[in-house]
Amino acid sequence: MTLREECFTGLAALLLAFLIGIGQMRMQQEALAGRVAPQVLRLHVIANSDDDEDQAIKLEIRSLLLDRIEEWVRKEKPTGKADAVAHVKQEKNGWIDEINAFLKRNAFSYLADIQLTECRFPPRQYGNVVFPEGMYDAVRVVLGEGKGRNWWCVLYPSFCFVKEACHMVPEDTLAYLREHLNRDDCLALLDSRPDIQIRFLFFPFLNPSQ
């Protein structure tokens, strides 16, 4: 075997080992998401388009829904995800009517739809907590054609930071996670190392889709 062949074989073996390691890490993150997901409810708001006006109204509607949820949490003091899901089911049609009236008042011709469904979310950091990529139950709000950039957060327990600046997660939210998750999973969520979101510098075609 020539030196060139030996180098190629070594690089191929190194790449294979790297890909295996990445695959194992992704499997671990998917498994963690599967254990965390039963305790959280996420919010996913999708704009009609990427036009400035559509993106601006998306954020207005996001804030409207967060106001409604925060008011309910403050009054009712829910004790778990099941309470949040029941509340969404009860209020969903009223929210749709309120959002559509808001859109009409602001001269938008399209309507909104809200579904309680399961969606795939990418890795996301909220203050000092990182949620891994995986499937989560979510309140999914689609505005018009739903072809614009989206906004998401953890609706329950509350992680919905409206400002983009870094925030620390409220202690009562952390207490909820400690109560409903095992110790190792809590520590994994608090481990905010960037390796859960994988980027291939030299092999961009391997990057996960956005």
C-alpha cells in the first residue's frame, strides 16, 4: 500500500468513526427529548410569509397568546402539563376568533389556525437550559399560508422569553423540571455545551436542515 493509499484509508476510518460518534450522540439526544417531552408543551407560531408586515404581526400574535397563557397561569396556578393541554383545548376556538379579529382590524386578509399537535423542534437554548432536538407536543399557530419564518418556545413550564437577550430560567420552572424528571436528565438539560447542535465545517452537505 502506498503512502497516499494509507493516508486515504486513515482519513476514511477517521471520518467513519466521527460519523458513528455523531450518530450515537444524536440518538442520545433523541432519547433525552423523548423523556423530557411528556412534561412540556411548546409553542410554534408560523408567519404567513417573510414580508416585514407578516413577520411583525406574527410577533404581535405571539405576544397576545403569551399574555393569555400568563394570565391563566397566574390565576389558576396549574400543576402540570395536563392542565396546560386541557386549557388549550378549552380556549383554542376563542383564541382563533380573537386572532382573526385582530388580523382583520390590522387589514390582513388571511386567517389563523391553531392546532394542538406534535412537531419536531431543533435544539434550542433558553437561558441556562438546553432542550434537545426531538418531537414535542405543541400549540401550533399557522398564519395564512404559513410560509414565513417561525417563532417557538416552551409554553409550559414557562420558558417564553420575548426578548432575545439571554435570560436565566425562573426558579419555579427549574423546580418543576426537577420534580418531573430524573436527576440525570435535569443535569443534561442544564448542560448547555454547544455539541448538541452539530455543524460540519468541512462537510457542509452533512449539516442538518434548518
